[in-house]
Amino acid sequence: MKVEVAGIGCIRAGERWDKSARDLFKEASAKAFEDSGLKSVDLLIASNMALPQYTDQNNVGSYLSDDSFPAFRVESACSSGGAALHAAWLAIKSGEYDSVMVAGVEKMTDRTTQMNTHILAGASDFEKEAFYGASFVSLNALIARRYMHEYKAKEEDLLLFSVNSHKNALNVPHAFFQKQVSLEDCLKSPYVSSPLRLLDCSPVCDGSAAIILTKEGLVKKEEKITLEASAIGQDTIELARRPDPLTITAGARSFKKASAKSGVTVRDIDVFEVHDAFSIMAALDLESIGVAEKGKGYKLAQEGQIALDADFPVSTSGGLKARGHPVGATGVYQAYDAVLQLRGQAVHQVPDAEVALCHNIGGSGSMVAANIFRRVR
Amino acid sequence: MLNERYMIDGNPEAKGTLYSYTTVFSPIHELEEFSPYIIGLVKLESGKMLLAQLTDCTEEELSIGMEMEMVVRKIREKGPRGLILYGYKFRPAKEL
């Protein structure tokens, strides 16, 4: 039995100081309901990383749903969205639920940069990494420096992923940044954790995105879009304990499983919503999927292979870097962007997009959720 | 001066090579006063990899592959009247 996409909705990620997380969810979910034609769902699975720290709010499922429908939160740091999609897929595949809303929300901008640094370090191993002074960015910086050393990549090569993301976000109504950046702009931005610069890193922002998944045939849609396969791959939480810190093994595992379940190979994929939280992650994510050989991911941007009209379109609405990265909501934004492409409704449309991969990395690579969407003719 | 050599010499868990490093400009809580500071990944002689702050050096003096040795240092303080937490850091290995 297939799992179908009935509706999608999201708000533009940004600094929404006038709105609570609940308000943001209401906006996004209202759009998803309208898009689906449904008035309610059997279950709400909320994805959120840190509302308790950002706004002192636990019990997130109930906070969002109130008495509308059964609800609970799924959390796996930056891959909370992808994990929530996985949970919804399981709920429907099991036959227990006919319709499930997956809604991501994150409210980051009411806290200072310093507080955000502390909260985001929670995605790493706090006892072994943050305790000794490693901020989350710095873990990615350690990976980036070694990667550049081993594979002769330069800062410019990685920054081209950011340039690509910003280009794809231009005129996209729900993108946080709608401004192109040049490589020169990127190289002039200050180091956050050497060798990663400000423009290597996705922004802190508020956001909410929602998608309604249903059992096959529940809602009649013009375009039938399925969540074809969903899988989780795992690795150590601590970067130092990975056999190879330069491989996102969790990503290789998640994609391999999703690929086996769906029969979809790299060549079949038209849209790659990868986890470009940091430029280095985009390159490594693409390597883990098999788009590039190990150590060659950085060449993809340089060689123009990730452009919208190339073989491997990446971050088609701007990705995490430009569309925004409200952490716990990101996986759902990836799904939103994927479905837009498959419907032919994207601002920068990949011609005849039929299969989209959403790859959502948690922590520095501790867990990856792979969700493959397909348009069925 | 504290004689740290007895902890380092002959101990494969206290020596290694530098796998990677970075200067942190946006510090973690309770380490603001030390910012910016350097952290690194050190591949120990024993085979394990450890993440730790790098001390007694500037970023310019570091290079991937250089010999490092473990030292005991203060990691953080729990406020002006709280516990002082010590742990390991690494510094460029000293020529003897």
C-alpha cells in the first residue's frame, strides 16, 4: 500500500519575533489543510529539536495540536523532520492511521548567538564534544579542514555550494534569503570556525513547514505523489569515534536502504534536497548518496553538475543555506521543496521531475533520514 | 613547574598526531573568556581519536600530521565560586 502526499504548506523562514512557535505552526498547517482539502488528520507528528530550550516549552505535540488530534514530537536534532516523515510513513504503512500530518517548527531567533551556540551544541555529544569547547560549527570545520587537506579541495570549492543555494532561492517566496551571493562575497565573509566562513553556514531562523501524508486513494489529487520509501541510517554520535570522520556512513546506509526499498538508484533521481547546513556537508552528503566518488564531492559544484539544468540538481529552492534551516523543521521543508518540484510548481523548475530524494542529516552525521518521493503518472 | 613528562612518556594514550584543527570564534558557554581558542582531533598512538582543545600554540604553528602530546589543563569553571573542572588538552610535542 502506497503512502501518498495529500497536501503541503509552509511559512517563509525568517525572524518572526511577533509569532510564537504555535502561531508559526498554525500558519503552515492551515496551508497544508487547504492544499489537501482535508479538515483534519488522524495524527500529528511534530518535528522539533529544541523548543524546550528556545521557549521553555515541552509537550510539543500537545502544545501544537491542543485537542485537535493525537500528537507527539519526534526529535533527532537536525534530522527531526526526516525522522518524523519516517514515523508518519510507518504509521500509515502499518494500517493504523489513514492520514498523518508531519509538521516541523523551530523558534530560534528569540535567543542570542551565544545561546544558539549552546543549544545547537546539543546536536553533538555534549559530554565529549561541547564540554571540551567544540561548538557545532567547529565540528564541521574540523571535517572541512581535513577534507581540504586530503582531497586538495579549497575554500572556494566548498563555497560554490553556498553560491548555488543562493542562486536557487532567488524569487522563491518561502526562502529566507532571496539575494544572490558571489564567490567574492563568500570569501570576504569572516571565519566562524576556520576554515568555515559565515557564508559556508546556514542561518539561524524561525520556521514551520507541514505535509499531510495519507493511505493510498484517500484524497483525489491531480498529481499522484507518493512517499515511495523512507529509511534511517545510523553512525556514532561522537565525531572522533567514527572510523572515517570524512564519510557520512549514516547517509550511505540510509540511502542504500531507501534505494533497495524503492528500486530507485542515483541515476533515477531528478531532485536532490541534501543537507547543506554547511558547505562541507553538502559535498559529503552527495558522496554518501553516491553522486560523487569519495573525496570528489567538492568538484560537483565547481564543474556545474549540481545546477538545475545539470545531472544532479541540488537544493532547488535554496536548500538549508538560503531557504533556511530552522533546525527541527528542515526535514519537512525539504519534503515541501521536493513535492513542489514533482508537481511542476517550483519557481526554478527541474524539467519533468519525477523522483526526489530528501536527505536529512542529524548531528555531525550520527543519523540520516532518507525519504524518496515519486510522482506517479 | 608541573612535571608532566611522567604522564606523557611511554603512554600511547597521551601522544598522537594532529588529524585536524580549527579556531573557534563563537565560543561554547563558560568558555567565553578563552575565546578564540583552538580545538582539534588527535589520532593517538593507541589508535583512538580524541577531540580536545589545543593549547600552548597559535593556529599558524599547527599543521596536520604534527606530533602532539596530552596535558592536564583547566577546562571550565562553574562560575566564580563553583567547581573548577580539569581535563585533557593537547599541545605540540616538545623536543627533548
